[in-house]
Amino acid sequence: MNTRSLGIALVFIAGCAVGGASARFVVPPANAQQATLTKWEYLCPAMPFNAAAEAANKAGAEGWELVNYDPKAGIGCFKRPKL
């Protein structure tokens, strides 16, 4: 084996070793015990079209997020994380 081939082989082996070792530090391993599901509470009040923006702003100030609004029925649905 000549010097050039030996150098290429050493660089390849070093790259594999460094790449394999560093991959363990980039992404932490997944742990099912750490996963928690967010529990939500919902609010679906009547919101006539002409007052929908005011009602949505009031609910938003209380931590509610609008997820759906049906202008024909005049009902908006909000959600927020359960405390």
C-alpha cells in the first residue's frame, strides 16, 4: 500500500469515528416518558357577524385562540391549554 492510499484510509476511518461519535450529541434520544399531551378546554359562544371581532378580541385577551368561526351560524370556537 502506498503512502497516498494509507492517508486516504486513515482520513476515512477518522471521519467515520468522528461522525458516529458526534451524532450522539446532536439530537437527544427520544424518551416516551418525557412526552406529555396538552389538555385543552374549549369555548363555542354565539358570535353574531357584526360583533365577532369584538368577541374574538375579548376571548383572546383571556388566553383563548380562535380555531373556527361559522358566520352563517354565528358561532365561534376557541381553545386554550387547560391549567
